[in-house]
Amino acid sequence: MGRVKFITQAGKEILAIDMSQCDAMAFRAVAAEAQPLVAKQGTKSLLTLTNLTGVGLDADTRDAIREFIAENKPFVKASALYGVSGIGRAVGSALIAATGRRMKIFESEGEALAWLATQD
């Protein structure tokens, strides 16, 4: 699929995950592509950048997002999300609060990358 790749920002390796325009089925397909890469990382060592532009907000998609976050929790140090606005931002904030993970929502990819570069 090509929606998952490692990139480097300020010397830090970041797993970039492009979930843009995904419905629940497509979201699960991209998650399945990302999961083997995530699972190869050390505990709390991975930085992730996720593009959520145009992701649907139906119950199936929210469930897929929750599942993906839960599966990756042991490996992820910090996550930056972007492309979320309006009601999606409120839903995202609620998901972040429920997970207890270090995750933030940003207006742009650039802001998200800048924040990830500061995470230790």
C-alpha cells in the first residue's frame, strides 16, 4: 500500500502513517501494514506521525482507531496527529484522554514533526 514509512526529522526516526481519506476498512488495512513495523520496536521507543485528513467518524472507524492505539501502546513513546478538525478534533481529544498515551493533535504536519523532534 505504501502508506507507512520511516522518516527522519532532526535526527529522530519517526514512523509516518498516512490514514488520510480512510474509512474503517481502509483504516484497518493501513493499520495491518503498520503493525509489524511497530511490533519490531523496543518498549516505549517509537515516535509516530499520523495523517488523519478526511478520516470518517463513524462508529466502525472510531473502533478501528481505538484498536490500533491499544495494540501499539507498549511500543510508542509519543504520537503526533494532524489533519483533524471540528468534531474530529473533539473525538481525537477524547481518545487521547482515554488511552493515557503521550499524543497531541496539530494543525499541520510541520507542527507535528517539530513537536516529535523534541520528544525524549
